Amino acid sequence: MGYKVRWHEDVWKDFRDFDKEVVRKVIDRVTKYLAQDPLKLGKPLKENLAGLLRYRFGDYRIMYIVDIPGEMITILKVRHRKDVYR
């Protein structure tokens, strides 16, 4: 059993710029793969983004936080790797 996934409303705005096939693949990867072990699969970010994790999926980066007691991950951003940290 994995973590529950919650999508921040800004992620849906990010998805408007993506191809529908990419959106489908990102959602599928997050719900079926990342949600199983988000702490092991993600890489912790540093400095002003400390406390967040990122998961690399092709040319895209998925930024999220993990609520361990609540067994939930909240996806905060999904963007191309060149734009995600701005």
C-alpha cells in the first residue's frame, strides 16, 4: 500500500502547457510508482527549497512534500527541468 497523492491546484495550471500524453504519463508515474516509496525515490532539495523533494521523470521535475504520519504526498510543481527551480 502506498501513500495517497494530493495535487496542488497550481499543478493543474502547469499541466495546461504540456502535451496531453505527457500529463497522462506524469499522473500515471506519480500514482503508480512515486506514491509507493516517495522518500526513497525522491531527492531532497537544499537551501531555500529545503524540506521539499524532487523526482526526475525524463525532462520533467516533480516537486513534492511528504506527510509521513498522514501517509500523503502533495505534488507542488511539475515543470520542465529548465523552469522548475525558478
